[in-house]
Amino acid sequence: MRKYSVFAVAREAMRGHRGWEAQWTSPEPRKEYDVIIIGAGGHGLGTAYYLAKEHGITNIAVLEKGWLGGGNTGRNTTIIRSNYLYDESAGIYDHALKLWDGLSQDLNYNVMYSARGVMMLSHNIHDQQVFKRHIHANRLNGIDNEWLTPEQAKEFCPPLDISRTARYPINGAALQRRGGTARHDAVAWGYARAAADRGVHIIQNCEVTGIRRNPDGSVAGVDTNRGQINARKVGVVAAGHTSVLMEMAGVRMPLVSYPLQALVSEPIKPIFPCVVMSNTVHAYISQSDKGELVIGAGTDQYSSYSQTGGLQIITHTLDAICELFPIFRRMKMMRSWGGIVDVTPDRSPILAKTPVQGLYVNCGWGTGGFKATPGSANVFAHTIANDAPHKINAPFTLERFRSGRLIDEAAAAAVAH
Amino acid sequence: MLLIYCPYCEEERSELEFRQAGDAHIARPTNMTEMTDEEFEAFFFLRDNVKGLTFERWRHLNGCGRFFNAARDTVSDKFLTTYKAGLPKPDLSTLRPATEAIVETYEATESDAK
Amino acid sequence: MADLIEAATRTLPLSGFHGGSAAAVLSVATPATRISLRAKPDAVSALSGALGLSLPMKAKTSASLNGRHALWLGPDEWLVIDENEADLMAAVAVSNVLHSATDISHRNTAILVEGRGAEVAVNGGCPQDLSLAVFPVGACSRTVLAKAEIVLLRTAEDAFRVECWRSFAPYVSGLLAEAAEDAGN
Amino acid sequence: MSGANRIPGAGRLTPAKTARFFFDGKSYAALEGDTVASALLANGVHLVGRSFKYHRPRGIVSAGAEEPNALIGVERDAARKQPNVRATVQDVFDGMKVISQNRWPSLSFDVGAVNNLLAPFFAAGFYYKTFMWPKQAWKHVYEPQIRAAAGLGVSPTEDDTDHYSSRYAHCDVLVIGAGVAGLSAALAAAKTGARVIICDEQPEAGGALHYDKSVTIDGQDGFTWAQATAANLAKMDNVTVLPRTTAFGYYAQNFVGLNERVTEHLAKPDKKLPRERLWQVRAKRVIIATGAIERHMVFANNDRPGIMLASAARTFLNHFGVAVGKKVGVYTANDSAYEAAFDLKRAGITVAAIVDSREKPGEAVLAEARSLGIEVLAGHGVVDTGGKLRVSSMSVARNGGGSARKIAIDALLVSAGWTPSVHMFSQSRGKVAYDNETQRFLPGTYAQDCLSVGACNGTNDLQATIEESLAAGELMSNASGFTASEKLALQGVNAFSWTGGMAGAAEGAGADTTVKAFIDFQNDVCAKDIRLAVREGMHSIEHIKRFTTNGMATDQGKLSNIHGLAIAAETLGREIPKVGLTTFRAPYTPVTFGTLINHSRGELFDPTRKTPMHALEEAQGAVFEDVGQWKRAWYYPRAGEDMHQAVNRECKTVRDVAGIFDASTLGKIEVVGPDAAEFLNLIYTNSWDTLKPGRCRYGIMLREDGFVYDDGVVGRMAEDRFHVTTTTGGAARVMNHMEDYLQTEFPHLNVWLTSATEQWAVIAVQGPKAREIIAPLVEGIDLSNEAFPHMSVREGKICGVPTRLFRMSFTGETGFEVNVPADFGPAVWAAIYERAEALGACAYGTETMHVLRAEKGYIIVGQDTDGTVTPDDASLGWAVGKKKTDFVGIRGLRRPDLVADGRKQLVGLLTKDPNVVLEEGAQIVADPNQALPMTMIGHVTSAYWSENCGRSIALALVAGGKAKIGQTLYVPMPDKTIAVEVSDMVFFDKEGGRING
């Protein structure tokens, strides 16, 4: 495949851009592959890419029910950070962060990873205790995360209201400077192009309807709306729909799928230089390169596969945004949308082998999967190639719910006392 | 914002008055201490997470305060029925009117975008 | 020592509060005694006798007599209010039937919303259908007013009593004040 | 004169009512009722903005909400600057300041326009292919430049001083749109007696009647009929008519969000009026009557100022009395544009030619054109246009090639046909179906209780629309039990029925990949970009949209989506329905954040909960902290004291004398019934059967998974009555947790729960002189140690009012917690405070409370535990009833990892240097000299300077902590490593004698 570069762009500009090749093709599925990945989002396409690049496995099909990158990859608010508390979480998210830095060059596709900094606001003593715990743990894990005073927070993000008269005044913030955003579609497309270039088949509009098993119980392949496709290894990477697919193999999952909404404002000239999150008032916000304020809302309270949610979720999010950034009250919501997130009891993902030989699962990222994309894909590829987890994802088993060895990032944030 | 029929208030009310409370018909075993780790895992952590008809609990928190059960389609988010806590699962055949088309979702629409 | 004791005075939440607009006048209700009464159906008649008021058995209904109100809140739950500050705990104690009564006189406070815009004002934060056909005089319900829980009682076609927990009173009255202002528009 | 292009006698505005406004600093005249667009056009101003990417000069394309180009800034004052306003929907008011956007230094000379020359480089998605080298340059060079170039208007920089409001409303029938269809439907519904709400985004009802002057209804001029009908509806008690109100979102179960713009059109609005109002409507039935939107033609350089939709030109003429040019051309594929030419011609404007891409235009319009002497070039296309800041010519050629003829014009009216507005239908999750014959998407399968009528339903004919709408109005009312007493009938007549229409690239768009034939004006997406996307493998319409950004601008593709789809389909060689349609999402048009949040700002953002004694504490100098929604007194600094000094004094005073503390925020639940003790046995790890009335016990509550959920002291008031306390933050969720188990798992128990948190004001009096302080105030309770030992509760009176008096302590001192009915709290506090002060005691806040309890090793759930801690981990194993066969969490506690060795356990830490206070959250290691990443074995949960111990103290969760007591561990900080010794958790009064004093 021809390399992308400024010279290639210039050359094509001279001839009306007639020379660009398809970034990926749409092949007919073969009868059999070495590995089938179900789900062509960033994690699934990335898994195929790393299987091909690092493990020499290229006879791979990535099956996608709709269009590639159309799930949560293309619906999220693109926040990237790695300042998680537990060693296990920090391990996988920082693995991802290191891969983000250099991903454009690796894929020869500008994914626009922008380390503009992610700032998490502290509103009370309890927040401060929790953030300090994160900062100290991160530091000893070699992960950047620093405490800012309210004044420093305002300097980093000028639209922020730090007045003491706010309903929930800010008493500081935790800043990860390496955190930031990336262009979500480009991540899916970049992985798709790079994987296709290495021979991976990306088969869109191909819905898996069953998982086939050998008499010994091991995986034999899948049934799809485009026929039976065989493979001895199948990886399920279908955020939101994991339970449905795993049920086809008789595996019941510790997951619940919730609607998650997000919205963008009309585009404006640059005013918001970083990413800001607040758990206390429930809001996160950044500004896209196109100028829109990108705002993430919370999940609805009920399980759903509808990819829509209630207006009250949006209004509560905007309450919080406007409380933190009163200057945005006259801004306008231009578009809102929804995705489906699958959530585990401890809010940490599952990247693991399953009780079914040859069946692997990567799920449970909740609202935060995008940031992990390269790291998750990289270690999941390792897990599939070696039929054994990488040491980074070894703790993220299915069995931890039985034993009680949870990785409870949510509990660690605890509750106000 | 859903509209939910409370079987105790005998009226449809805004979702704002309710809190969802997870899956219905998962009885807490009376012999808790005799359960195996696998059984406890299945009881407390594993969920069907149905795409389609699901049975779930709601509490009319800012209303009559009662927990009750609902049968809802997780694809359309439509309620098929709600019923008081303690009642058995209603008969499915009476719940889904044969004439009612399965609702097309955005997702279906988007998946059609080939 | 008792003679040394100066009896403590009451400090009411929202003391002296008045507000709203010409369309929806807001005021704070006078102090009242209140109990949260819980009982199963078989105890209702004895409790009704003890209170001198038929506890309503139908959702969203209330009974009122001489300043005493019994509001259906749930199938085994009533909010009983006595505007004459009678001792309601003592009243139900003599019923001799299985029940639970808890004094919540000081937990709740009430804001009165009155005027042609009363309905619109309450609908500024309450998602229920408050039209007279659906929420007639005497109707009552626990519900929400934006981010606070309230108990709503329609006392007249153009009047509501809004009960809330005392610490929510500034929020509830503040929201009603803005909504009452808008109700006049 | 309100503009040189205003035609005397034309339009519906009143010439005498004038207003002046400023556009980029220059003053212009307008009429009341003008939009900014009509007023600018009246003054001959076509150039109003610059495009997003190429900074091309742009004018006004439409006369409505679909406007992609004419975005302006409106400034009322420094705090009320509004970016990205569509000039076509913003009314002019006197003194208004309008500024153009996305240009520098000026609209007519914009440096950014150099992008237009570099356009060959800026093909769709070019940025994915470059800006990657060197790596750091993306962040520091490329991205900042891209960001600076992007965006349109400028964000406000001050806090909005306007206010907004909210209303929930219910109705039997909600009608969206007040054109012919919506008014007819509302009329029919209203006559049945049903509750009706009808809304329309425009200031006046009428919809298409704004421009279509040929319509009569029941013999009355159409627009006049619309105003009369709307006025009649407004008079009916069962009808609410909402002008200037956009239905922006259609949610589950007929929940529709409406955005009413109340004051945006007024020069000096009454300050009491909200700027906008959010309506959240729950409708039993919804009638969607949203009409259709005209599409532009896609051809080379179709974006010059002066090129606009034919229906827009009609609106400007027939409603606003404004001629959009003196010599206009028309380029169409559809009959409707002819009527624009007819109207303009009759108004005395020269129509240079009608260029019709069809070989056979509709016969009726063709005949009328001939009779008016308008040249019609059928089977022709406009292949290019000329002009810099306004169109000056069109080049016309025969379809299929041949030489082009250049015709001088100063405006070009275009129409490719009409797109039914299925936005609301689609948002309701109805599925659209493609109608091959008319090449449009129409409502197909319904998902909710709604009905589409009129143009949005594909109904073209006027009379058919009326009849369909009347029938719908009646039908939808029937659903709520209302019936019509008489059948309504209306007779509508219009001039022409229309045929034709096309989607996609017209003749003149060029088949190649260099011609700029715009589809999405605002985002500068051309036909060639769609083709490029397809060539690059983007075969899904969603990929094409995202790759080209077609339809992603503020107009969300109202003009462009169908064109983009058709071009994609053509390029792919597929039929349009096979390519699919992107999803319609809320909002229909952008909605102000302020409207969506309405009252929820400042004090009303979230309830601020204050205890009954708050005002007194404030007067006593308290500084408050936020704990959930509560404000709690944090410390009480005296003159000259900082927090540290105040807390040290308070700590010392409590242990030396006594202190009083406001504990009102603790959750309280009254548990009443004969089975109350049995219920608590199931909810708590402890056993409650043995607790005698009048005694108290500290209880631990777990989640089913075995981790500590909450804790608190429970007093038994009577055999069948318990006074349960919870943590402040836990009050609501503990209540819910208990109700859940009671109603769902243990419904056989005769017990009821009532939240009593706010019934009681709670005043803790702690310290050696606690008894002495309260004794004179208490009646009917023997306070002696023997009669009233630690962990007891009595009922009696204090200060003459009823009290539940607890003998308990969270300080390790002799202590009482005085519960009085909340209204008495301030007076009782004042009385106790007076006694306390006289004896040398003081008020203390939460910070001192934290220090004192830490000195005693008492934990705070949520600070010293974090949801992964078992009772054993917290040294609370003693509170777990060993003989119990069931309680919530009993099984979870026994899981392998919860009983494994090496769990993190709560212990004390003593810094080797007693003057060093650890930082809460600091991590603990065994070997401080290891390389990163270090192996961390725990963290500091609580750390304070203890004035009473004369040194720092800390609590920490440490792996295998209890076995490490006496060992030295390390806390590595950025600047130093702190050595600590692991200790037990009690730092003060280890024997515990003081509590029984």
C-alpha cells in the first residue's frame, strides 16, 4: 500500500486526488481463517493488526455487523489518560498511552493523538484524598499525574470558574499532561488500513449468529448472515453486545449494557485547551479540532441496546458543565447521540481466555474503552496468539468475580462521607 | 425519559420518579452459607443482559416507594407490562401482541447503511 | 433544676418566607404536626377510628377534616398532617393494631402555592400531569420538583401544598419562586 | 426607506415600523418583523460570512432554520454575545449589533481565503495522511494551526446574565408545525375537546404560506387564514399555541422537547421574562407536520453570495417585500422554482432565464412562463458561475456538453426539489422508507404513537394535505377518548401542482475530482469529496459522512444529506436505499445550553442542605465544608487563628474540658415493628436480639459481596423500635438498601422504615465536662454513669423540649448526643453553648472530629475504607456475629480472596519524626530504594497532627498490616522518603477509661 505523506498529498493534489487507493477492501469471506475477531471497532481492528504485525498471524477475518468503527469507537468523547489507581489498571492504560504516542507513525495514519492534558477537578476534601492517592500511586508507578491548586487549574484551563461562591467550589485538580484526545474515526480507519495492508480481511455487514463448537467443546468457528466461517480461535471484541455473543457459546457474563450519551456544541474558535473531568458534578468536556465542545454525559439508569437515552441525562450533564464553565451557557447543543457500554461489577475490563477453548473475550470497558485501544488490542493479540495472557492483562480475568480479586477502580473512588 | 406504569399507583409516571434496581426474579438463596463460589458468582455477578425482552426491578422511589417488576424490551425500551413484587413472571405469550411490529432501532437503521 | 430551664423556642425553616408572583403566590405554611403512618390493610379501620379520619386506600387520594389531612403515599404508607398541632403519635398509639408511626413534624416543612398560575408554577419542576382532570382537588402524591423530593397536595383548584424535607426548603422555595415568576408570563 | 431593494406594496411588514441595526459596525435600516437576512438583502447585502475550510465568501441560502451559510454573531452586551446565529431566523431589533464570522481582517478581505487557492491540498480527509512528521510537530505546530482555523463564531467570555425557564406539560395531541397541515390537524383535534399543544419554529403560523401567495383556504388568502386559525386556536381553553417554538427532540414514549424563544426578538426585553423556555411535553399522541425543505442544485461554484433557494427568494419577496436581485436566473430540476420566477417577474424583477435540467418541465408552469415572457432553457444546466463577492453571471450549457452561454445575473435561484422533514419521525425511532418514484425518504414503519401529515409525509397536493391532516387530528384525539361532534372540512386552492426533482450532482457539477460543486456549504464539502471518499474505500454512508464531514455542520445536513447520499450511490453504482441514510439525532436545530439547564444554576444547581444550627454556627465563625449536598461546620477559627491553630485548640479543649459538635447530618432511620430486631440481624453483621431497650450498639453493614457498606450506632428505643444512624453520605443509599431487602427478600417481616434524618437536630457534647454542661438542662433522665452508662439511650427533656439523649462517643471521651426535634435545635444549641463556654469548652467542627476519632482509631467508612475492605481488614471482625447463619454479605465474606493471607489491613502509622504529618493518599513501600515502578503495599487513609498526642498520627491500609506492627515501612514523597513504624490503631487513652467517665 502506498505510504501517506505530505509528498503523497502534494502529488495527488496536482492530479485531482485520482491516485488514492482504497484504505481497505471488502473481500468475500473465506471458508476458514486462523483467527476470527468479532467486532471491527478500534480494539478489534487493533487486535488483528497486532496479530499480524507482532505475531505473524495474517490469516484473520474481522467480522463486523455494521460498518467498521461504528460502535463505541465512533461514538465516544475520545479522552485518553492512564492515571488509574491500581497497578493492574495503570499497567494496561499506560501501556496504551505509550502506544498512543507514536501510533500515527506506526500506522502511517494521523490519528491526531493530542497530549493536551486531562485535568480532573477536585471539589471537596474527599475528592482531594482520592486524587492524592492516585497521584502518589501513579508517581511510584512511573506515571505522570500532578496536583494543581485552583489557581493553577484556572491557568491551565482559563474558562474554568474557580470562585469560592460556586455551589461546589474547586479546591484543586489532578492533571495528567500526557493525557488528551485522539480522532476516533481515524483510529478505526488507521488500524483497518494497516491491518488490511497485512492481509487481514475486514468483512463488514457480516453479523455473527452463532458460535460453532467442536465435539470436545472447543471453538470451531462462527455462523454468520454470510455463511459459516471456520476458525480455531475466535476473539469477541464487541462492546455493548458481548453478552449476546458470549451467550451463543453458552458463557454467561458479569456484564450489563447501558446507554451512554454524548453531545457536541456548535463549533467555535479555540477557547478550551485541554480535557476537564469532574466526578463530583458528573461532567467531562474538551474541544475538538473542528471547534465543537465535546461533552460526555452519564449512563442512563436502565440496561438498553437502543443507542438512545433520556433528555434528563443530557440536561444534568449540561447543568454541571455550565456550573464549571458559566461562560458556555449561551452555547448551543448541535448534536447528541448514544452508544452502548458494557459494564462489569468492578468497572474494570475483562481481557481473557474463557471457559471455552479457543474463545477469547475483550469487554467490560464501560465508559472508558477508547483510551485503552492500542494497549488492549496489543495484549489481546498476545493472548490469542499464545493462548495465554500477557502479564499486563493477566489480572483482567473472568474468574476474578468468583474469587473476589476485583480491580475496583469505582470502589477506590469511594463515596462522599 | 421513560413513562412507567406503577402497579401500586395504578398510573403512568415519569421515569424521574423511579430508580432501576437490576434484574428481577433473582431470589436471594435462603441457604447463603452453603453456596459454592460458583453459585455465588452466578447469583451475584453473572447476568443475562438480554437484548430483547428483559425482566427487571424498578423502585418508585419518589412516589409510592415500592419496588416492582417490569417486562421491557431492551431494544425498543418499551414496557410490555409492570407487575407487583412477588408475583411470578407473566406469561410471555400474553405480553407480546402478535400484531405489534418489532421496533426498528437506530442501530438497525445504521446497520442498514451499507 | 427544672426552674432554671428556659423552654427552647422553635426556629422555623423559611421563617417569614413570602414570594412568587401575582399569578402564583408563595408562602410558608404554619407549623403542623405530622406522622409517617405505616400499616397493613387490616389495621386501617382501627387507625382511621383513632385519627377520626378515614385513611384513604386509593392511590393519589387524601382525606381532610378540620385541618387534619391523611395523604396516601403508598399502599401501606400515609402522611398525616394536623394543622392544629394535635398530638398524632398519641392519637394512633391507642389504636391497638399493628402499625408504625414516626413523628416527622420537624422533618417536613410546607410551602403553599396559590393563584391562577399555581399549576404552571409547580410544573416548572414537577413532571406530573397536574390538570384538574388528572390531579383534582384533594389529589396528593410524592413526586419530584427538579432535584428535590416533594409531597404535593392540591388543596383547591388554584392551590397546592408542597411538603419537603426541611433542608430542601430553600431549594424548593427558590425553584418555585422562579417558576412562579414565569407562570405569570 | 428600509433598504433599496424593498418593493413598495410587497410583503406583509408594516413600512412605518422601522428599526436600525448594525452589521460589522455599519448602520442599516430594517422593518419590524424583518429577519437579519431579509433586512440585509433589503439593503443589497448578500455577503454575510466565510466558509469553514476555504473561507469562500458566502451569502444567504435559505429563509429558514435550514440555513447553512448565513451564520452571524449577535451582541447585546459584553455578557450576551451569541455566536453562530442563523441570520434567517433571527429577528432584527432596534439597536442590534450583528457581526460576521470566520474572517480576518474583514468580511470582504479575508486573509484566510488563501485556503481557497490551496484547496487542491485540502481534499477530504487529507489531514489523516500528513502532519505526522516530525512527531512532536502535531501537538506544537499543526494542531494549533488547524484548531485556530477551525470553528466559526467566538465563544462568549462572560457569564450569561439572561435567565431561562422550564415547564413540564401534558396533552392529548401535540402538533409539531403550524403550516396548513399542522393548523388543520390542530383544529380538528381541538374541536373534539382534546388537550392540544401546537408549536412552530417561526414567529407566525403558516409555514409554506409565508412564500406561497397563490394559496386560498375556504376562499381566504392562505397566510391570512393561518393567522386567523392560530388566533382562534389560541382562544380555546384546551389549546396552547406556541410560536417561536422548535420541537427539537423526540424521545421515548412521546416525550418531546420544545425550545421556546421568548425574548430573542425584542430590543429591550422585560427582565422578568426568560430568554428561552424549555417545554418538556408528554403527549398521548403526536402529529408531525414539519413540512419539507427545498434542496439546492449541485454544480460548479454554486456557493457564491446571491445564489439561494427559490422558495427563499419567494419568502423574501412575498413576506418581507424584498427583491433578492434585479436580474435573476433560475436553475432548477423542479416545477416549484418556476413559481419563484413568476412572483419575481410580476413584482417587476427581470428574470434572465429559467434553466431546467429536465428535458420536459411541467406543462402548466412552462405555459405560465411563456405567457410571462420568461425564457426557459429546458435540458440545460448551469455549469459555472462568476462573481467575487456576489454572483454576477451564470454559464449555461446544453445537457451533455456543448458551448456555454454566459448570462449576466445578480441572483440565482435554485431548486433541486424538496426533502420531506422526517427528522422528528426518525427521532421517534420510526423507520423511513425510500420512495423510488419520488426519490425521497418518507415515514415507513412507526415506532411510537404518532402520525406524519402533509409535506413531511410526502403528501404534495394541498387539498390532500388538508384532508389528511383533519383526519389525523380527529383520529389522534379519539385515542384519548375525544370524538368530533361534526366533521370539519376546508377547501384549499393553489396555483400549480409540482412535478420533478433530483438528488445528487447536476449537470455542471463535473464528473471529475477538481470541480467545486458544493453539497454542504458550511463544511465546504463538494461532490468531488464524496467521490474521493468512495474511492478510498468508504462505502458506508456513515464513513462517507465522517470522512468528508458532509452533514456535520450546524445545519446537520438539512440541505446536503440527500445530495451526498445520491452522489455516493451513483459512485458506488448502487441504489440510494442500499447505501442507507445517516441517523437523525436530536436536536433538530441547535438548542442553547442555558435553555436545557434552565433553573439549574447557581443556588438552584443542586440543593444546598444546611442543618438547623447553620446560622448560629456561621455567627460563631464556622468555616464550612461540602459533604455531599450538606454544608458542615469544618472548624471555628478565632481571631488570628489559621485552620491548623483552630483545630489544635479545639482538639485540646475537647479532651481537656469539652466540646460541642453539630452531628445533625448523620442519617437516621426509624425501624419500627415487632420484627425490627430480626430485620436488623439480616442487615447488619452484628446480632441485635440481645440489645436491651435503652441500650445502643455500633453496627456494620455489608454489601452482599462482603465489603463494608456503612456503619453507625443503633439505639433500641423499645422492643419494637430502633433508632438507626448512618454516615452522612450514606443516608439515602442505606435507606434504599434496607427498603430493597425488606420489600424484596424479607417481605414477611413486620417492620417499617422511616427516614428521620431531618426530624432531629443532633448536638454532640463530648469531653470530661460533658455531663456538667448538659446536666442542668436535662429533665427526667438520670445522667449518672451507673444509671446511664456508655452506649445507652434515654428519652426525656432538655431545655423543656423532648429529647432522645444518647450516651455515646466518637471521641473516646465521656459523650452525649442530644437529639431534639429540629426546630428546637438552634435554641438548644445556644443553651448548651452558653453552658459550654462558661465552663471553658468550645464548639468544634468536622476536622477536629476527624482528628479525635483517629486518635482513638475509630474508622470513617469511605475514608479509611473504600469499598474493598472487609470488617476483618478494618479490625472490626468482632462486630461480625459468629453464630449467625445469615446476614447480607455473609457469603461474599467467605470468598477465597476475602479470606486470603496478605490482605490490606487497617493499622496505625507513627512517623519516625513525630513532627512530620503524612499526606492522606500517600503510598507505602517496604523498600524505598527500589526502582520505578515500585511495589506498593498500602496507602495512608487518614493523617493528622495530634495536639493531644504531641505528634503526628496516621491510619493506613497495609498488606498484611497487622503482622507488620512494629516494623518500619516507608512513604516515598517527591522530595523525600518518610520512615514510619506500623502500630496499632489507638493513639490516645489506649486503656479506654475516659469514655466511661
